[in-house]
Amino acid sequence: MITGELKNKIDALWDIFASGGLVNPLDVIEQITYLMFIHDLDATDNTKAKECEMLGIPHKSIFAGDVQISGHKVDGGMLKWSNFKDLPASQMYSVVQELVFPFIKNLHADKDSAYSKYMDDAIFKLPTPLVLDKVVSSLDNIYELMKNSSDVDVRGDVYEYLLNKIAQSGLNGQFRTPRHIIKMMVAMMQPKPVDVICDPACGTSGFLVSAGEYLKENHKDEIFFNKEKKDHYMNSMFYGYDMDRTMLRIGAMNMMTHGIDSPFIKYRDSLSDQNTDREKYSLILANPPFKGSLDVDIVSADLLKTCKTKKTELLFLALFIRMLKVGGRCACIVPDGVLFGSSTAHKAIRKEIIENNRLEAVVSMPSGVFKPYAGVSTAILIFTKTGHGGTDKVWFYDMKADGYSLDDKRTTVSENDIPDIIERFHNLDKEATRSKTEQSFFVDKQEIVANDYDLSINKYKEIEYIPVEYPSTTEIMADLHELEMEIAKDLAELEVLING
């Protein structure tokens, strides 16, 4: 969570764009993303040069020698952030607009890659040299504060805070999944180096980035010292789809900034016939939009066979089942209505997951998790595609705290169930003896079926009533009379004192 001086610096950076006439949050985040990417290219290139020097191996800098831009050769060194940032404002503006920006647009050799595809129509929108100069100086200050921060993931926090500005705008119904919730879901699913991971409603690729970071932290040697697995990680592990080109562009750059060379990030209406994916992915991580109803005519016909509805949250669940390989796993966020809705479609999709696949867990989250952007109550569903059932009992967890206050301010608090959720989920054998009065417990499939496949935790959670013994009415009346006599005595004494 970004606070204090760093938060003030980012807010001030945002104000610079506003004063220059750029007020659309999507435009602002897009331009900041480009500039952060340019800064990071320089920093990454310097780091690789030092590493290669230590290992005694040659390093080919992307800035080395002459670089071909728009039919002209220019000195690659001019394109480095550390060099152009000290130029006079007007000269820096020319270099960035005419040289650096075309350079990053054509940086990726693979013209079919997500990066190239969504950079093709990218536009440099900073209006004046003065605005660029202020933005570059402001970003330098922000990077300096990040470098001196004790927070190990401050870079991610800064980017998260910037992306939250999109949510604050309320544009396109966007609101982002909090990063700590994403990280919890990824930690619960424990991605493997052989996984093929998809988010069919990827937005800025938060789930894919977090899955990539988890793999780097937990399987670094296995992936990066194995040519085949490294190639899979860089080029064929991550898939994301969305219907907003700006979000896709930010998502592709977000992935590249986090070291994933060629994620498959593509424009697609996942619920339509455009999406032909079937039994392709081993892991789906998603928070699909809950935007109400769709036109049935544009929805893929086979999804409607599973779940005849216009509601996107139900159709996405049917989609996840279709897209997963047999044995593939899914962790997704759903609005609470999915858990207990009484319509035919609600019951049909719950029955499909429970009877024909293996539902493993339902984590109920408090409504404040998505504040201040939305107050919707949500839950996480975790299931495995089997195609032939397998649900025996379902693990429920009642999350009461996520480490932040549940009001609009979302300030840091000590109460946090997330470590407990991850620990218990990975040790479910120890949960068998827990009663339904506790924070987590198992519910047998038969009981769920008997309740119309209702998955709301309150349906099964038992409240433990502690009997309290109260005095009899006779005793209470005796006590009242005694008090009344004491009061009368005290009043009489007071009256004597007053009358002298």
C-alpha cells in the first residue's frame, strides 16, 4: 500500500498531466507506463551489463552503436533515459517524440507478439516540452524513493497505485482486483513450470504477472536453467484476453516489464464465438466482469447449453470449464449471488461444477475488499475440471480481514486472514475435525445437494450460543426494592443537610 511521501509524489505526477490537459485516466496511465518502460529498459540494460561483466560473458546492449529509426541511423546512447533526461526541455521533447518513442514501438523483433501488436497504434500524447520535463523529473524522484524504500515489492505497489487511478475514474466499469488478493489466489494454486495459464478477462494482466512472479520466486532454477522450460515461460505459458485495447497495451507492457518476453495478450470477447479455446489451459486465474446482462445473440452457443442465461458471471464459469484441460484448475472471483442465486441458470452452473467436476473450496470475502471502488460481496471458487465428478466435500473459509480496513480508506490493520487461508488450504487433511462453528470447515457434498447446491457459507456455518444464567424475577425485584430503600435513605440525609 502506497502512503506518505511516495503517494504524494505519484499524486503530484498525476496533477502534472492534468495541468497539461491530459485528464483521461486511461491516457495518463498509458503515457506513464511508456515512460516507466523507457526508464526500465535503461536500468535493465545496465544491470545485464554488470551481470555479464561479473560472469565474464559478452553483453549486447540494445542501445549499442547506431540504431535504425524511421530510415535514419542514430546513436543508440541518445535513447537512454539516463542520457536524454538531462537535455534542455525542448531538445529532450524532440528526442523522446521523434526517436525514443519510435524505438520502443519497434523494439520487439516478433511483429506478431502482444507487445508489437498493441504498440503499433500507440501515440505519444504529452503536449509540451515543459510537461515532459516535469514528468521525467517527477518519475526520477519516484524511482529514487522506490530505491530507498525498505518495501521489497514497492515497484509493484507503485504500479498498483497508478492502475487504481483507472478504477477511481469509473471508466468502462473497470475496477481492479487488489494485488494482495491476487497474490493469495496465486499462492493457493501454486503454479508449476509446466502450466499453461490463462485469464480470459485479463485487464492489466495482474493475475498473469503475479503467477509469473510466483514461478520466478519458487521455481527459478528449474525454469531459467532449463532451455525448454525457460522458452515455455517466456513465450507459451501466459494467455490473456480482453476487449479494451488500451488495457491490453498496458497489460502487455506490464508483462514485459516483469520479464516475460512474449505473453499471448489478445483482443477477444471471451464469451463470443471468437473464442474457440477448448481444453487448452491447465490453470485459469480470473476476476471476470460482473456487468449484468449480455445480448444472447453474441454469446457462444455451447456456453448457453451449459448455462442458459445473459448473466456474465455465470457464463464465465461455464467458459472456464470449457477452456480447461481435464485436470486443469481454476481460481476465480464471483459475486455472492452466484453462490445462492435461485434461478435455473444459477443452480445449473453450480450443479455442473459440483456434479461433473470437483469443487474444492469456497472462500467468502468481506464486502470491503473492493472498496472504495465497489462494495460488492464476493467469494473465491476453486475447482478442478474432471468431466466426471469427484466432489466429495467442499472446504469453506469465512475471511473476516485481509490486512486492510474495510471502509473506503483501506488503511493497513493488523488483522489479516490471508496467511491462515493459504496455510489451511495447503493442509486440508488437518481441517477434517474442525466444526462448523469455526472459521473454516468442510461440508459434505450430500448436504450441499440437499440445499439446492447453495454455496453461501452462512447456509452451513453454525453459531455457537453460550447459555447465560440470569437471576429469577423474585431476586431481581428484591434487589430493586433494596436499591429503592437506599436511594430514599440518601435523599432524606441530603434533605436534612439542605434545610440545616
